[in-house]
Amino acid sequence: MLKKQWGLITLALVMVWSIMGSTVSAAASQNPIRVYLDQVEMKFDVPPTIKNGVTFVQFRPLFEGLDYTVKWNNADKRINADNGETKLQLIVGKKSAHINGQRTKLPAAPYISKGSTLVPLRFVAEATGYNVIWDQKKKTIQIETGKVDDKTKAQVNAFLSKLSQAENERSIEKVSALIDNYAPFYEEMIHDYGEYFKSQGQVTYTNINPVNMYDYGATVFVTKTNTWKSGPFYFDVKQDLILKLTKASNGNLQVFYEGVISESYAAEELIGKQPAVPVKVKSAIEETLNTQYEGYNTENKQLLLSSFDPTTWIYRDVISVLEDGWFEEFDYSLSATEMNIVQYDGETAIVHTEETDLEGDHTTMYYMKQNLAGKWLIADTFVILRDEDGKIRSSLSDPREAKLIH
């Protein structure tokens, strides 16, 4: 699952467990809503309320109850919360939030009532990895942190061993059998594996940590390492993932959702390198990247596509999102303040750029190939984003989330 993870995380953290659990009903009665964390009732100065089917609660008691340290920026009406593993940022009136710096859609915007800021409860709890259960009759919400025993850990380890084996064998049939057919992005996951399996490489799962266990499955944090060997190129990447696993009717685990928390790429170590590159090659590569920027900024589909290698996953995905009305949804003002070729072998190159857009500044790495006509084209890419506190993290460059990147 190398290419579309941030595209999945945008919607999945908001909706995924709503599919498995009971969804909050908009037709709530006048009975007060009561919220419990592992069977202990949480207390709020402003009562929880339902607006348009979304349950809102006072932000500080919720975040602090979930072991977050909270900072409130009154000027920007912004909430920053950090529990050591997950950083959340929400802004009053905005229907988007940030999870570890990654922008994510919200079911509804936070708002202020009676001097207190209220936030969507389900989003916050599930972004933290907890399960949320709504009891319509009792008007109660249960937040479950789950418990994990040695048997569960062994089951999870065995499952991930089987999954990595299927991935390394490049077997769509075996991988498909390990994915829940009711996963909200099942078709996309199978598609991604199909793209990924066109290359040869090695997958390993380490630092396996099942943190929550429920009757229907488990939440697992794990490190996944993808190393390219041959075939269509992809950047070697180490990802910290959150996995939602469900149990099949026979009790076997299956992947229901996979989200990327953070990544680090081996190519980041190339930044600062200065290989010898012919002037004509440097100019041709810069021309392609500038064409890409112009394609984004002018919403010129053909110009944008002309920058990408048509044999690659990224070209096919750009076509897909363009057909979905991508330019109707996003605006761009993308440019590069710096371009440096950091690896070059005559036919391929890795380019480090410093870019700026409406969303701010970021670093992008491009893998580029020269086609038979001698033109240099983009074949793979990833982005290094900077958090508010200045820390650097990486993100897959996914056309379905290109607004976060470009």
C-alpha cells in the first residue's frame, strides 16, 4: 500500500469506525447525552450536543481525558493537542483538522457556545485510535481504549508475518484474502497493491504494538519498511502505520484500514549532494518541473500531464483525480525557490526542490527518467513537510491529496 495512504487517511479516520459501530443519530431526544471513557463518565461544563448528526463536546475535558496536553491560541481560535504519539490541530469554524501535521476532513467544524469551544467527539477519539459506541436508547457514548493480551499479540504478529509474505511474493490473490471485503477503500487498496506489485521489493513489519482489542478486531501501531529492488521505481520508505484489523467469521484477522502516521525516506540523505550534471540535462529537468507548476497554477490538464512519465502510477492517478474534478476543488500558486539534482546516472535523476504554495513552504523530492525522445519526466515523488514547531516529517505525494502537498 505504497501510494495512496494519505488519500485514505483523509476520509478514513473520520468515517471508518462509524461504518463498524453505530452512527450518532441526528434525531436525539431532549435527554442529556452522557459520555464514558472505559466505563467512567466524563464531566463537561457545557453539555454534549448533537448538530446535524455529529456529537460535539467541550474540547478541554475531552482532550485532557484522552491524555493530551492542550494549548489554545485565542487569536487564531486554534486548538493544539499532543499526547506524545498523536498531534491534533483544530480551528474554530474550519471543516478540516491536522493529524500529525496532515490535513484531514472533519464531519463538522468546531464552534463556540457559551464561551466554550466544542469539537466533534468521534473524530478526536478515533484519531487517537479509540473506539466509539453510540447507544441511541440510553443516549450514551462509550469511548473504549481496549486491552491486549499475549494471545492477541501473537495473533497480530502471525497475521503481519503472513501479510508481509504475501506482499513479498507479489500475490494479489493472497493479499486480497487478508483484506476485509467491507473495508471502506477496498477497491483502492487492491488497486494500490496492483501498482506496487509491478515492482520487485522487500517488505518488513517491525515494532508491532497492538494497543486496542475489541470483539471485532484490533488497533495496531507498526513500522513498515518498503525497499525497492527492480522494476518500476519507488522511493525506499519506512512508515509508522496505524492498522485497523477486523475478525473474519472464522476468527482470522483482516486489514480494514491502514493509515500512515509518519514516514522517512532513504533519499532524504541525498539532500546536499552535488553530482556532476550536464548543463543541458539540468535545464531540461528544470523545464519539466516548471511545466508541472504551470499546469497546476493554470489548471491546464494536458500541460500538467505532460510532466509525468505515462508508464507510472503517478501519471495514472493524476488522470483519475483530474476526471474527478480536482481543479474544481483546489487552487494553486506553486513555484520552486530552489532546485538541485542530488543523484544522476545519465538516464535517471533525483531532484531536491524547495517549493512554496498557498499552504506554505515544503521540500519535495522527485525521481525523474529520460524517455526515448530525450525528455525528462516525473516518475515518483514525495514531500517533506514542516510542522508548526519546526519539526520535519515526510508525506507520500498522493495526487488524491495533492492540495496538501502542492
